[in-house]
Amino acid sequence: MKGWNVLHTFQDAWQGNRSRQRLGLVEETMTEEWQKRKKQMYAVDDAIQESHRAHQRAKFASKEADAHATD
């Protein structure tokens, strides 16, 4: 039975190592996905901010045009 314990211990260690490798791959994949999503989120935020600035410029230009029309 002693041989069985050694094999069992080896198998547990091997499976543990494989589990750590799998978890490492999962972590890598999740990190890559998070980086992609974060870039997308920043791009959307930039687009929203630029749209807001464009709207503010258009609103200001419209007020300026109205002010000149009444002069």
C-alpha cells in the first residue's frame, strides 16, 4: 500500500499543478478581456465627451447667431 500512497500523492500534485496552470490561463484570459473592455469603455467615454462638447459649441454658436440677428 505504500506505493499507492506515493502514486496518489504524485497524482494529487500533478492535478494541483494542472489546476494552477488552468487557473493561470483563465486569469490571463480574463485580464486580456478586461483590458479590451476597459479600452472600449474609455473610447465610448471619449466619444460621449466629444459629442457633449460639440453640442455645447453648437448651442453657443446658435446663441451667438441669435444675438447677432437681433442687433
